[in-house]
Amino acid sequence: MTTLFAGLLGSAFGTLAPRVRALHLREGARRYRGEVDVERGRGWLAALCIRATRLPPAGRGPIEVEIVADANGERWTRHICSHAMRSRLWAADGLLRERLGLVTFAFALSAQEGVIEWRVVRVHALGLPLPARWFSAVAARESEEDGRYRFDVQAALPIAGLLVRYRGWLDVD
């Protein structure tokens, strides 16, 4: 069985940095621990969007990520302080789909110089399509630095501004 990210990236999967490839190569259940720094937006509209997608609170500290992969995709649970941010990921039409709370994103993945870049191409909230241009500042980057898996995720919307930015590292063997 081909893993979710290997299937979506095809031959480019082999070009990923070792720790990035290792995180996406395994099937079954696994846990990774590391550190994270979370910034959160302010304002009522940002707060509404944060609640709808169950984004983590601001702060700095430990993170534990549990990934359960099977033939239907992956379930990710990011434990940040006492908050659990859960999402489901799967492939459809050559895109990575991620459901976070009430919102489903469709990402185009690309791999260059050992790094995975996630770019939003479609969004649905409560099953209704939203203009993708509203989400041009929603992106993720996975890389390796100093022998550690690194992540940098940012979500901002035109009127609401910054929703969340979380970045850090995980120990991935």
C-alpha cells in the first residue's frame, strides 16, 4: 500500500529530506514529540474562524502529534498544551483534503529541495464552497533543519487577518 503523501507526490516523494519522508512513510499509529510556538489572531471575526476550525491557543511549549494512517487516509491529533486539534486527511482528485472542524480544505502539494509546500486550491465550510482567493494566505511548509523535522503553518484571511501561525519541530526517527 502506498502512503497518502507518497501517492500524492509521486516520484517527488523520494526527493524529500529524510525526516520529512520518514514522517509520511509509515502506516498505522505513531506519535511524535517536539516544541511549538503558536501565534493567534485577535478580533471577533478571527475568533469565529478559529472556533470553526478548532485552532490551537497562543503559546509556546511542547507538542505531541499522533498520526493514524490506514487505507482511507490519515487522522492527525495535535496536542498543544491542553488543546487537541484533530483533522482528517485523504486524497481526492490528486489533491490532499483536510477536514478541520467545520471546514474542508483541498491542498495542492509540491516538493522542492527536500521540502513539502501545501497550497490551498479549494475550501468548503459546512459543505458550501468558498472563494479560494480568500485563502491565499493559508499555507504549510514541512522541512528538515539540523536533523529535525520542521513545520510552519499559517492561516490568515483578508478581513479577519491572522488566524493562527504555528511553527516548531518534531523528533522523527
